[in-house]
Amino acid sequence: MENLQLKSLVTTEGNLELFLGSSAVPACAEDKVVIEIQAAPINPADVLMMFGAADMSTVEAVGTVDDPRIRVRMPEAMQKVTAARVGKASPWGIEGAGVVIATGQSDAAKSLMGKTVAVIGGAMYARYRVMRAKDCLRLMDSTTPREGASCFVNPQSVIGMVETMRMEGHSALVHTAAASNLGQMLQKHCIAEGVDLVNIVRKEEHVGLLNGIGAKHVCNSSNPDFLANLTDALVETKATIAFDAIGGGDMAGQILSAMNATPYGSSNHKQLYYYGGLDSSPAILNHSSFGTLWGIGRYQLGSFMQKIDADATEKLRQKIASEITSTFASSYAKEVSLQEALTVEAISIYHKCATGEKYLINPSR
């Protein structure tokens, strides 16, 4: 079988080029399976890895409809950093789902023949992916690849955030960009777990969206009374840990300042974790208003997963598989083929990582 895979490389001229490369699908080893990938989400982390610091104002199509190729200029300051990538094609796509169409001879591999599975491990923007049987998450028979495409990054992050809150001695949490797919999952998971959650959004329509799935505390940062509303929500919930998807600007500082302004704020440790970078501008942190007990760090899913044992990991995976169409359900604005993903029009939308505009690649289209 011939594989078709989305890849990128840096050229000697200082350009980043994305294209579709073809190769033979390797034969299955004893414990491996061949998956026909039918759904792979474009997560913010995928966008960051595919395009990095490229100058997106220079995006241009230099291929054809059937053989697309996208060219983007790398800033001169980044060309030295990316020198090791010159001429070396890298495949992309963190996670995905599909149907097992061939297996090795091990019992574990053969048991997956014809089954729908979800996988994580990179190179998922491809027609076929060879994986070890033990790394495949078998989905329920009624679950489609589209429904199971986002089984790992967002659901595991959601569970990890709540467990991190508990491990560090907090009882409620704050989340920004809260109307995203991940944010909606987090709200539903917090309701199920009996955890208070303060959601921060920037549009009134997002307030209604979250209220519609049971959110009690939703603060609109575009509202003139935002800080007062946020402080009221923090007083009621006693939230002292926040997970910020924005990164730049003054939101993180506003959250820590508001936490410190509550009656319990000065005597309790306040923690903020960055986990996204929707705003690439510098962060503004007026730490003089944070009090003395506070911390800022980077939340990484991989670090959390390393803290739990194998039994807990398997329990987490099975929970996600059983709730992938409810608590951990994802929605997508558009489904595109590999060729359609490499158009200037599509990139101009999914590169923004805007709420409600998430794209799904179906390599089998």
C-alpha cells in the first residue's frame, strides 16, 4: 500500500514548506497493526508544531490542487534556529482515529482487526499509520473515528487539570478561553466530579454556550464589570489555581490579582499554569498585586501522565473511551481532506485556533 502524509521542511532559502509526501506502508511486525486513519484533529499544539514562528502574512500556495504545496517565509532571526531542519521532511499530526486493516501475528494485534481505535504518537495526518497494538485505544463499537479522533490531548488534559488541582491542595479552579472544545469538556467533567469551576470567555455568546451545559460561573472579559464578576466568582468558589490557554497579555495577572483580593487570598498559595499560547504577545504581570504566596508555571500533559501509574493510566483511558460522545465529546467546524488542509483558505482559518473553528482532517477522503 502507498501512504500519503502531510509533511514540512525548511528550505535553504529560509522558507517553510508543507506538502504531501508518499511512501510505502511498512509490513506489520508481530505486535503491530496498520490503521487507516479517518479522522485527525488540528489542535493548537499541531498548529504550533507545523508552522512555529513562520511569518503567516507570507503564506502562498505554490503547488496544484492534486499536489498542493504551501510556502511560508521564516523570519531571519529564526533561520539559524531551524537550520537543523533544512531539507529534512517531518510528518505531523499528534492524534487521530481510524480502522485497523492489517495486523501482525500476536494475539493482541489480531484482536484489533477491523476495530475502530484511537491513537497518539505523531504522524497522524496520513492515510495509514503503523502502531503497536498496546498503544491503540479500542473504542466502543458504536463510536465512529470522527467521534474518537480527540481521545487524548484534550480529555487527558482535562482530567489532568482536575487531578493536579487535587494533588496540590486546591479545591476549585479557573480556566481561560473556556468555550473551547477543551473548556466545554472541563466544565462537564467538573460537574461530574463535584468541582467548582470559574470560566473566563471573551464573547457573550460563549457565556450562553457554557451556561447551556450547566456552567454556574462564567465571566466575560469584554464586560466592563469583568474584574468585579471574577472576584465575586472567586469568593464564592475559593478557587486558587488557574489554567491559562491565552499566554500573552494581562489575563494571568488579572486572575492572580483577583485571587489575592479575596478574603482568603493573602493566606493561601495561588497558582497559575500556562498551557496554551493563543496570544503571542508578552505577558504583563504586575506581581506587586499578587501578594506573597503565588506561583506561575507551565502545565504539561506529559509531566502529569508520568506522575500516575500504569493502572491509573489505563483507568483514565477507559473512562475517556466510555465518555467520548458525552463528557469528552469534540465538535469540529469543518472536515477536510489532506489536500484541502493545504490551502491558503483553510490555513487562514485553522491557524487562528479560534473557538468554534476547529478543523478535522480525514486522510481517507
